Amino acid sequence: MSLEYKFENRGTVQVRPTGIDKRSPCWYMLIGVLLLLTALAGWLFFSGYMTPANASGGIHAMTLRGKMDEQERLLAQQTTAIRELEDKLASAKRGEEIQVVANEELKRKFAAAEANLTVQRDKLALYEEILSPAGLEQGLHLQHFAVKERLVDNDGKKIGGARLYQYHLVLAHIRGGDEVIKGSYSIAISGKQDGKSASVLHKDVTPAGEKANTAFEVKHYQSLEGNLVFPKDFVPESVKVKVTLASGETPERLAKSYEWSSFSNKVSAVATDSTASITKE
């Protein structure tokens, strides 16, 4: 940088540097750039570009861009929370469905167990009677016959529509040795059908898929059971049970008739010898 000396008319000397013109355009350009940079910095700051995009730990955004980032982060968190709640709701629904199925299964098993308990109680009372056959003569006896309506099947499911009944026949062999008696039995049900007298045999009303096996071999006693399905228009009135020995003989004590009213519509109805009438063959 050089100095310029200028002598004034009155004897004074003025010194100034040379090469700098205060009216030079560079000063204006510099000022303009500074103003632009200041405006750009202000715009960036207030637009959020100069604040952290992931402010956390209690730091809240003070600019528009920061607030937008904060809202996006909150939206993502809420979306994740909603998905977790949806998963929990679906899991709860599945658990409820499983519980409903389990409750139905328990009800079914309880119904089956209750029905089986009733049957076993009846059998226990019957067997107590069989084990003390006072006054019975030697030979085979038709000791017990009963019919009851079945409300559930073997799996404990309710029977809908079908008129299903179960019969229980017990034969007792009073003997002094080890002789085994063989033979077969038949069941005939008499009643009304379409207002007219009708009679059906055991084999005619055996449920489909179930074989009507009427053969027996008795050493001490034998319990025989089976199912009966009546037509909707058939009204039973009486039952006749006949036991035939292998020799073809049917003693009077092995042919008995029972009134249907003595065990109809009972959960566990029993018709013993006291309610039966002997039919002579």
C-alpha cells in the first residue's frame, strides 16, 4: 500500500493511501453478499435445517422443521403401539375362542360322565340283587330288563331329533357246577303306528351301522345291551322279551312282557320281575 501526499493552498498537507476508492463497487458487493448470507442463515434456522432432526431426551423442537420431525417420530411410535395392540387383541380373541371350545368339550365330557355315572349306579343296584338270588330255582333266569331314553351319545353329544333308546338285559345262571348255557334272545315292541296296531322286532329298529347280535353264553350272569330307534310315527306300548336256549326250549320264566309306561321317559328306568308279567309259551 502506498501513501499519497496532497498540498493544500493554505500550506497544509493531506496524506491518504492510494489504490482504495471508497466509491469502488467491491464494497457494495461485499455488503450484498453479507446480507444474503445473513438472510440464508435466518431462513435455514427458522426452517429447521439448522436444528437436530431427532431431538430427544426432553428437547423440544423450536422450529417448523424440528416440529415436523418430532411429529413424524410420534406418528411412528403411535403406529408401532397400534400394531402391538392389534396383535394383543388378535391373541386375546384366539385365546377366547380356544377357551370356548375347551368349555364346550368340558360340558360334553361332564354330560357323558354324568350319564355313565347314572348307568353304573343302576348296574350296581342290579348286581347287588343278582348276587343274592334268594328263592330262585336252578337254571337260567331273565333277571332284569330295562329301557331308557338316551339323551347323549357315546361321545357325550346331545342327540337331536332321533328317538334313541337303550335296553339292558341281564341273564342269571343259577347252577351247582361250571356248566355254560348258550342261546339267543329276541325283543318285540308293540304299539300304535298311524293310529293302527303295529309290532316291530329288535332287528328292525336297530340303529344303522350297529349289528343286532342276540347270542349269549352264560356261566354266572351276563349283561346284554343294545340301542333301539323308533320311527317318528310309532308309539310303543309294551315290550316282550323271549330267551331261547340252544336246545330250542323256552321255559316260562324266560318269556316276559313289560308295559312301556313302566320305564318310558325315565332317565334310568328299571323294570324288574315285580313289574313284569310272565307269558306262557
